[in-house]
Amino acid sequence: MTATITDPTTTTEPALADLAITATGAEWLRKLAAVGAAVSSRPAVPILSFVVLECNRGKATLTGYDYSTSAVVKLNNEAVGALRNGKALAPHSWLVRTIRVLTARKRDIPVTVAAKTLLGRPMITVTAAGFTIPRLHDAPLSEYPDLPAYGELDTFELDRDALASAMDRASIAASFDETLPILTAIEMQSNGRSLTLQSTDRYRLSSETLKLTKEVQDFRFLLPAKTWKAIARHLNGEKVTLGVLVSGDVHGKDGGRASIHLASGDSAFTLTGVLGDYPKIKSLFDLDFGMTLEVNRRDLIDQVIVARELNDYNEPGLLKIGPSAVTLAPSFAEGGSEVATPILLADTTNIDAPDIAAYNPQFLLDALKAINTDVVRFSFYNMVKPTCISPVTAKGEKPSTYRHLLMPVRLPHRVGGE
């Protein structure tokens, strides 16, 4: 018995694509990842799980918007025939999954994403490696929200690596507790030719100031740390253009609700900040840190890792300091007096007698890894007040403005401010 497969007969010509864009699979996946920073995984309304495909004068862009973040990404598309101007919606997760599967063997093959109408419904097709995969949906383009209009307060450029490094360091001290949203943000505050980044989760604080190439209007913006992490790797140019925006439909003391626009390479993001008054943490860095020690950062990291991995549960690491020496020991509920750790040579100031400070080893490790110099400085007011951890730059190098305050764990024998 044999079966014969025949092509179905149609009485009408297939509709021409309203929009067809061709790029390599790798390019599609890169740019869909970038626009995905503005696509909600669990949207309040289903249409926010879609992205807008747009072609204008032969140039293609992808746009996503979730009411707090918008992304507009340029696609390096191939010039295949005469691309008509047009727009279409495509489900983001389906598009990513389909292109990833069809290009699993070779990412650099051409992939064409086309949009047309079939029986009155929008249809997206993905064509690659001899396959054409269709997807019908019911999301009308007219219902996709328009990106909000903004007025520009100021704009300036920053070196991409310098901004990314500073923001990553600031992210370390930001909170993960979504019940206190203001502490999940990084405070960006300008003052003339400087931009200060600050963050805190109440147990640690971070502060760093970047120099600007021009004087900008004063502004303050609270950028959620998780939003920064989502977009950072997609800002891939040498420079980042930062625009301070004010929406025209929400009025306040600064003329409206502020947003920032970050553009670099082929990607541009507009971000809405967290509302509220950020804690006044700047004065905490002004303590009179009379005692200091400087030690090799890599050697200390090795000891902190041992403490983190071998400590009894919820026990701190013990920083034992003395004149010209320091060591970080793990602590145990029982047998702690038998612990021995290598002594590290340190340059100390105003440390005349042995003392102990205790820290959450993971928090201490985060602070040390945020610093990229060979030597790190610990500055103490006393052993129960916040400790300032900062890099020691080599002679002739530009001094760093990065400072990290870490709250010690109070040991049982410590009382009051002793």
C-alpha cells in the first residue's frame, strides 16, 4: 500500500508579505536578546509579550516596551530586494525559540521573518534552513502601546567601560528585597561635571564618582539594579550616550517624572526610575576613619573563600588585625580557638594592639571582588562601626573614587560602641 502526498490546491494566490526582513540567525538572536530587556515574561496584558518589527527605508528595527523600560534595537539586516516600509507584531519568546531551533547547526545562515495577513488574522513566518514555520496570532498592531513622549533635560557621553564597571560595582550593594523597592535601585546624581553612583541594602553601601566631559544640569535618578543588569551587555559601543528625560504628562518639581535614555552601539533603552527619597547615605562616608590597613587583595580573597565555604552556618569571618599583620579566619560554634590561618603582611596606621572585626564572608568577598587593584585598604573608625573598603592605586595611576562601606557583625563580647 502506498500513500501519495499532493500539494493542496488553492483558488487564490498566496498573499504577498506585508513585511519581510532577512538577517543571520546570530544577528536575530543577539538583537532579540537586547530587546527582550523590555519584554515582560509575565505581562499584565498579553500584547506586552510581543515585539514590534519595523522596516523604514530599508533599515529594520525591533522595539519592546513594558511600561517601565523601552528598547529600540537596530537590526543589521540584509538588503534583499526592495524592502517596503511597514510594521508588524511578533511574539518574542516564540520568535527566539523558533530561530534558535532552526539555526541550531549553524547560526550564521540567513533567516527571514515575514508578516502578512491570513484569513483576516496576522501571521508571522520564520524561514531558514529550508523550513518555513508559521504562527498565527490575534494581537492587533493598533493596540500595542505607543512609546511615551519626553522632553530632554540634558545629554552627555560616558566611556562605556567606565560606566559599566562603576554600575556593576554599585549593583553589589543594592538590595534584592522587592518589598523595599527604593533599596533595589542605584542612585545616580549629577553635580556639575561629576556623576555619583550610590547604593545600599542597609548592611553595605557603595559610592563612586565619575568625571564628565561637560557640565550638565543637576539631576537625580533611581535606576533599578536588575534593570541595569538586563541591559548592560547590550550597550556595546565605545561610548554610552545618557539623556535625562522628562515626560510631559506628569508634572512635578522638576517639570515631570524623570527617565533616562541610554544608547550605545545598535541599542537604545529608555528607563523609568523608582519613585521615592533615597536614604541619605553620603554622610556615612565622612566618618573619621583613623585606623587603616593595606593588604594584598588576592591573598585576602583566598582566606575569605575558605571562611565562606567552611564556616558554621550563619557564622561570620573573623578579621584579626594587629600591627603590620592581618588574617581572616573562619569561625565555628565549637573548637574555634584551634583555628590557624596564614598571617598576611599589612601596612597599618594607628593600629597598635590586636583587635577583631567580624563580617559576613559573602559580603566581604563581594566588596573585594569589586576592586581590581593589587592592594586594598580597610579604614576603621572602630570595630563595630562601618568599615570603609577601597582600592589602593599604584603610583602614577589615576586615584579611584570607589568606596564600599561594610557593616561588621557584632560579636557577643562587644557592647555599645566598644
